[in-house]
Amino acid sequence: MADLGTAPEIKVCPRCGRVFECRRNDPAHCDCARVELCAATRSAINGRYRDCLCLPCLTALAAGADLAGDAPKAQA
């Protein structure tokens, strides 16, 4: 039986619309913990979005992409 406290949650990225598995209840596997973001970028993300972003968006933002800029296109 899966541990419900660490089961991934299916979400839609508010930046690009991609469906992804959020693992914020399992910090060792959470995408937010895997991508190194500076404090200013984290603060900007928290100020603009109310929910988690997908790994491609987090990676793009870590590389300097604009919050509202060219979000990675969701795969169909």
C-alpha cells in the first residue's frame, strides 16, 4: 500500500499548462528541491503563482527565463 503522505499529486503547471506529478509531500523527490533557485526568483514565483510549477518551468526560471515569458510548451 502506498504511503498517502508521500504520494504524488497530479497538477497542471500554472505557467505553461503542462500536467505533472507534484511531490511536495516527499521533499527528497520534489522538483522544487531538485532545481536551485535564488531567493529573488523563489520570491517572484511565490508572488505570481499560487501553486507548484513543473520541472521544465523551474529549470527555465533557474536559467534566467522571465516569469511571464516564453514558457516551455506543454507536450500534447
